[in-house]
Amino acid sequence: MPHDPGAGPEPVDIAVGARIRVRRQALGMSQSDLSGGLNLTFQQIQKYERGTNRVSASMLVKIAAILETSVAALVGEDGADSVDPTVLAQFATKGAAALVKALAEIEDEKVRAALVLVAQVVAAGYKRK
């Protein structure tokens, strides 16, 4: 089924942007660091990472070089990415990586479960509004 242009960014653009964000964060690189290497504004990097703006092939090659990865990895064609694009996009949400990292550092399983429950309750509260 074709994507409805009025429905927002294409799922593939969101997934590519999410992979860029995850890789950038894994390297400890800021959006400003990445944008500086590309002669772009950090706002443009934000748009790429959200999938709002499509990344051209030439820009994807430049981004991959700066992020020390392959274009195939950024488009999910390297065989290493078996994550559902929806999950990948959720993980790329600002703060998600930090939350997952902090959660993984908590050794007490009951404390981790309690924090997950708190997050679920807060999220459910926002859905009702």
C-alpha cells in the first residue's frame, strides 16, 4: 500500500534518521558536532533524525563517514539490524537512550520493574488527554 504523503514522513526516512541518531549518540557526538562536519545547522540534523527531511544519497555517504559506519548500516541493509523500524524510531526519541542506559545500570530487578511501571503509568496518563 503506498504511503499517504499527507500522513507525515515515510517510514524508511524515520528509520534511517533513527539509525543516524542512535549511531551518533553511541559515539558520544552531539548534533552540533555532526552538523559542523557537514557544514549544516544542527536543526537540519534534527530534521534528518526525525525523518522530517529525507537524507540524500550524497549526504548519507558523508554522514556515514563522519559516524564511522557504512551507508548500508544507516539504511538497515547490513544484516545487523533486525529491529522493527517502529521500535528503532521509539529508541531514537530524545532521552530514550539515556533512560535505557540508566535502567540497565540498576542491578535490583524490583527497582527496574518499578521504574518501568512508573513510565508506563505516566505514558498512559498522556494518552488519555
